[in-house]
Amino acid sequence: MKTANLLLYKIDKQRDLKWFLFYLVGIQFLLLWNELFLNKPAFALLKEAFLNSFIIGALVLVFAFFLSWGTVNLRLYLTNKFNGILLTIIDFIIDTIKSIPQIISVLLGYIFITLIITKETVKNETTIILLISVLLSIVIFPELYETMINRIKYFKKSDFYNSMLVCGINEYRIMNYDILYKNSVGFIIHKLVSLFGVALFLQCSIDFIISVGLSNDVSLSNFPATLGNLLAKMDSKQDILAIGKTISNPLYIIKLPFEHLQGLSTAFIIVFTLLCVFKISDGIIKRIGK
Amino acid sequence: MQKKAFEHLISVVFVAVFLVAIYLLFLKKEDVNKPKMQISTKLFEKQIIDFGDNYEKALLFDILNIYTPDSIELNSSIISNIEDLQTEKFTDFNLKSGNDNNGLSFGVIKKILKMYFWFLVIYLIAIILIHSFAKTFAIWKFVKVKQGTRSYFDEFVTNLKDYVNNILPKAVRKHKLNIAVKLFFKGFIKTISYFIIFSPSYVVAYSIKGSSISDSLIFLILLAVFTNGLLINYSYRFYSLLKAESKKGYVNTAIVKGLNNNYKNPLFGYKKIIKFNKKFPGHVFNHIYLNAVYQNILNIKELSALLITGIVIIEMALNIQGYLCYEMLQNILYKNYDVVIFIVLLIFITVKTTEFFVDVKYYRLTQKYENS
């Protein structure tokens, strides 16, 4: 009983953990509800879309991490080996990527993916998922890169950095192990969690936009099923439109979770994930602050 | 300052050159086999023979071979291109859909600039509203935390526990239940608001699509401000700045020296917090607020790109004709990539101009604070 109480107390105090558990419970409940009331093909499609979206989100994090980490190391290498021009070029490119609205970059990238699909260079769904993930990670990695660079800059100002250098410790080790690994993991995890939200948001938005049309030769059926893709289907749009009905006819709300489940579930997963990701990320930063 | 301006300018030039290069290398229409296509198009447009008739086509091929016997392959490809042109006449999406827009002309530029003007109107109103609302929400949250106000959920649980507890008199228990019910509804409204704020704009838009307001400019602005999680993200950033600023040494010194530190004060009434020009004279928070506002200016840079992302999503997903980003999507569909690049450049220039003005403002404020 004591252990259970302690566990509950800890969960209550750690907001990130609380919201993560809340998220898992919420999604489990939704899946159970869908198992009971949603027709089998639609439920299978929902599960596939959910899985694909989360795989893309996870891959984006992996690629974004390695891109940022690689760029940080490249930056240090250039600082040591060459003059400042190459460094300025790197900073300039990253600054420019940051300034282009993310959705525009993703849209331009999707034009290329669409062209590749049209020319039948890529047919495999896994390759398309990988391409989407790489594209999204290129668009969002500057945020993580900036976090890493800010941490390094912060430690470079302190005596600790110079002391370690004087002791003869390799600069790469100080940066990668002592600063990024030992002292910045919390910040990096916080950024990765919020980037997961950004990746999911961009992915769903772009898939939804494709439903309006990017090409006559490529339609939603050419892309792997994702949450945005599923939401853009006509029956899901009808389900979302049904929410508006409740304004004029409030009693219609009773019918929503039974008759408009596909669209509502998809929208719920997207919104609930974004909300929980925000809360988890906020919880992590509060925990670091303590 | 000049260096910053130069950097922004170089950035615009770089992106312009990059996009034009991509266009010329990969996206330009009908560049492959251009000389052959020119001959084919001329022959096709002149309609000297019936290209639907295989006999007449073979005759043309023979005539071409007689006149240019050394280039049989070229002649063969000319005939093949004519066949493609004929098929295109019946299958090309642009021709079928009545799209007469064949790229970037003066008329198209004029039309796009008109749309761009309205895009800018939405963008500017939204950025002012978000900036103002975010400050209000952040101050409200900061003051609530300082006042020690507990969350609706915690208050609800406490009141419900008191109601269940049989030790308390019946009248008190009834009162506690009333409070719990009120808190439940307040919490419910807050949850719904959270769901709307975190919803991607197209989810909210589609749920009320078809109503009289759903195609209006005001609706677009409201969507840009209140959806996509933008407002809450920006509010939290300002809240973090307030929190960080409140922990600084000068705040403690001011409090020790006797500056007002009481947050349960009429200065923090709703009307004072909502006011556009916020002032808290004689209170330590005034200094915290002013310093946080100074640092928050740089956040507008990020807000700018994020807000444009939101507006682009709204305009594209809502599928309303006459808006810049819808036009961009249509041109992607018609493969008029020169028009697409022109629109992308306009949007990028908007972000860069905002960044430049933010830099100017920040620079001026820094100069002002350093000199005073």
C-alpha cells in the first residue's frame, strides 16, 4: 500500500509522467471504443494510419537528432580546421531554413516526392515513409540544432569548459559527452518531444492539403495511410462536419460517438496527441527547472 | 544594423536563386527535346493534314524523309511528338479544366499581388492579436500562480472530498457540492478550449463549414489566432520569460527595498490585464513585465514563420478561391511552377521583412536601455 501511495505521489508530482500515462489511457480507451462501435475495415485503416503516423514521427526524431548532432560536430570541425567563411555558410543555411515557413518547405518537398511517384521511381510504401521522414527532419532539425548550440555556448562561458581544455581533454569529448550527454539530455529530450508534435502536425496538415490536390497523377491512394490522409477522406470530412450540427441541434451530440466515429477518432487522436505532447514537454522543462 | 539588413537581403537573394535554379533544372515545362517539339507544334498547329489518319501521318513521315534523308530518327520523333500533342489535346488536365493560365504573365502577377495584399492584412492583424493575447494569457497565468490559485481539477477534488466527508454539517456539504459542480463545468469549458486551441485549423474549420461565417475574412483571422496551438505556445514562451525575469536579483532587491510585491491587488484585475497598453505602476511586476517584453520581441521572428505556416494551412485546406495559398496549390496542380515560386518568394520576403523590423526594434530598444 505504501509503495502504491509513493508511486501515485511521484506520478502526481511529475507532470510529464502524469500526462504520458493520461495519454496512454486516453488512446487505449479510444481504441477500445472503436473496437466496439467502429466497423472492422475502418478500424483497421485507423490503426494503420495511427501506426504509420507514429512511425514517421519517430523516424523524424531519429533523423533530426543525427542531423543536428552531425551539424554541431561539423561546426566544431570547421572552427578548428578552416577559417570562418564555411562556418558562416552553415549558420546562414540553417538560418534560412528556419526562416522559410515549415509548411512551404514540406510542400515543396512533397512536390518532389509526388514527381518521383509519378515517374514510378519509388513504388514501395516503406521508401515513401522514409522519404517523408527525411523531408520533415530536414525542415525541423534547426530547432534541435539551436538547442544543442545554445547549451554548448552556455557551458563555453563557464570555467568548466576551459578547465577541461587545460586538463588536455579532447574538445569533441567535452562537447559530446560532458556537455550534450551529461548536462543537456533533459533539454534535448524536451526538444525532441516538442518536435514530435511539430512533425505530427506538419505531416497531418500536408496530407490533408494533398486531398485538395498536388497532382492529377498522384492521389492520396499513392501515399501511405496516415492520420492526415485518413482525415482528408470524404467520410471523415462528413464526420467532422457533423460536429457543426450539434450547434443547431445539441441533442445530436449523443449520436456523434456512434455514427461518426472514423472522422472523430482521427481528429481526436491528432488533437489529443498534440495537447499531451505539449503538456509532457512542459512537464519535462519544469522537472529540469527543479 | 546594416550587417543584419545585408544578411536578410542575401538570404532573400539566395532563396530566389535556389528556387529559380531548381525550376530551370527540374520543373520547367517542355524543355526536353525543345527543337523537335517546336517543329512538331508548328506542324500540329498548322493542321496541314489530318493527324487522326494513319495514312496521312505515314505520308508526312515519308515527305520529311525525302527532304531530310539524313535525319530519319529526328523525323520519327517529330511524328511521335505530334501524336503526343494530339493525345494531350484530349487528356491534358489544364485544357480539360479550362485553365488558361500558362505561367507568370503581367496579368497573373497583378492578380497574385492583389491576393498577397489580403494575405498581408490577415497576417498583420493575426500577428498583432496573437502578440497581445499571448501577453494577456501569460500575465494572467503568472498572477494566478503568484496568488497561489490552485487548478480547477485540484479544487474540484478537494470540494468533492469535503462533500463525501460525513463530519461536515449538511449545509456546508451542500455548498461544497455546488462549488464542485461549478468547478466541473469550468473545467469542462477549459478542456474544450484546450481542444480548440490545439486543433489543427482545418478540423475546426470543417466542423463549422457551411455556416455563414466560414468563408469570411474574420473567420480566417480567428482560425489563425486561436488554432494550431500557436497562441498557447507563444503565451508559454512569454510566461517563461516572466518567470525567469522574476527570479533575477534586481527583483529581490526591489522587494527588499519596499516595492509593492502583493499580487492580490486591484492592479491585477481582469480589466487591467486585458488592456492593450498594460501598466502596473508602483508594483515590482511592472519591471518584470517591461524586461520580459523587451526579450519577447525576438520571439516575434519565430512567431512570424509559424503564423504563416498556420495561414497557409488554413487557406489551402479550406479550399476557398481567391486566396493566395489556394492559388499556389492550384498552380501546383496545373504545374505552373514559375507562379508557385513567385508566391513562395513573396511569402519568404514577408518573413524576412518581419525579421528585419524585429531586429530594428530590438536594436533601438537595446540602444535606448544601454544609454539610459
